Amino acid sequence: MAMRMSGLMSGMDTETIIKELVSAKQTKVDDAKKAQTKLQWKQDAWKELNTKLKNLQAKYIANMRFTSSYSKRTTKVSNSNAVSVITGENAVKGVQSLQINKLAKTGYLTGAQIKAADGGSLTAASKLSELGVTGEGTFNITAGGKSVDITVNGDSTISDVLNKIKEAGVNASFDAKNQRFFVSASASGRDNDFSITASDSTGDAALSALGLKASLIGDKGDQATLDRYKEYAAFYVSGDDAATLANINKDGRITKDIESKVSSYLEQYKSLLSTKSDAQKKIDEINEKYKDSSLDTVENYTKQLEAKQ
């Protein structure tokens, strides 16, 4: 084991002298590390600045080449809870007034209360046969421009009916407590309104049994149908037949239906003419074939056959 006798012989504190000499060298090392850390901070700051400059270039400066970037318009509305406005590139400067006469509503139909044939309560698992539905029937749901035929029978359950109605694009539920259906449009507005109509007698009976056969007027009628009826009736009562017809056909349904049927009739007529022409050609071929015999015409051949009988 080494033994040190610091300054015992010379009278100098060699231990302290060595520490001081080493401390001077360590100061240079510490200063170098501090400089290295400071340089790293500068590099990080430059990287962050370069990222911001790149984002500025990509998001803003690059788009400044196009004239459309200088023709932006902004809008402000006095009541943002009532309406919102999106400004286009071609919008003109000015102040506009907007009067809201009526807000869009969501179409709905609250079904009539239904009962099982035996008077018991119904659940989602109940079959339509319990409502007296026999055979197979179809009814149609038109919603948001989409038309879907729904086919049911006595084995169909209330849950099956609900799922099929939902597939048509409307919301539907069955209130087991009040024993009635509730159907509503998926969104507000006339374009999203819906209608339910029977396609055959069994489908009509199924709608009645389910409480979904809406009456045009009355508490059981759906509001959308009632509003439509009132709209038509207003012109009819006033005696304005032209306005009545124009209002009924304003969505083009009647015109499109008539055009479709006329087109179908024309195609059938063309087919009949073609068949008649083919038949006449056959008759002419027979007449030509037997013109030098006693069976010179189809008429003579037919008369001879009738004579033999």
C-alpha cells in the first residue's frame, strides 16, 4: 500500500499544487463542452426556423403565383344561428338581406296504435301473423330520391320490418310501451322527405296492420303528406286549374311518368308492326308458292280445310 507524505520533507503542499494544475486543465474541458452545447442549441434553432420557412413556402408563398389567391372574399352574417354563407371566388362586394320564411323540417310518421289478434302486447320478435297478416305483400318506401320495395309475409317479425325500413334510408323504431311505430326522415328538407305506399292488396293490409297506412287528413296522417295536400288544395279551391296542375307536377313526376308510359307504348307498337310485317311476308311467300295450284291462296287453302271438316 502506497503511503504519501505531502510536503513532509520539502515543506510544500504538493497535493494542493497538483489539484490546482489539474483544475486549470479541467476548466478548458468544461468550456469546450459548454461551447458544444451552445452550438447544438443554435443548430436546433436553425432547424426549427427552416421548417417554418418551408411551411410558409408550401402553404402561402407558392399559392401567391395564382390570381385566384388575390380574389378571396369573406362574409359575415348578423345571426350565425339562423344561416351560414360560403363565399365563392366570383362573389361581388355588397350587403345582402335574407328573409327566412320557413325553416326546413324533418318528415315523420307516427303510426297508429296496433294490437295483436288475441289482444296481447307485441314485441320486436312478434310475427305479422299475430296482426292478422297472411300471404306475401309488398309496399314501397321512397326517400331522398331512393325507392325501395319491401316484401313481408306472416312469418316476418316486427324487427325484420324495422330493419328493411332502415335499409330504405329512413329512421324507424317500435315503441313497445305505446305499441306503435315511429318513422322519420334521415335529414330535414323536402328532398329528404319520404313516402310509404302499398304495391298490392296484401301490402296495403300489412301497412294497415302495422299502423303505417297514413290518413291524408287527421291526427294519424303524416305532416309532410298533410302539408302537400294543403298546398295542392289552396290552388284547387281558388279555381286556378292551371296553377293546380303546375303545382302538382312541379317536380316533374307526372310528366316523367307519362313520358315513360308513352315510350313504352311506342316500343310495343313498333314491335307489333314488325310482327305484322313478318307475318305478311310469310303469307306472301305461301301465296307465291301455291299460286299455280288449287291452293293458290291462303284463303282458298283455309276454305278447303274447313270443307273437309
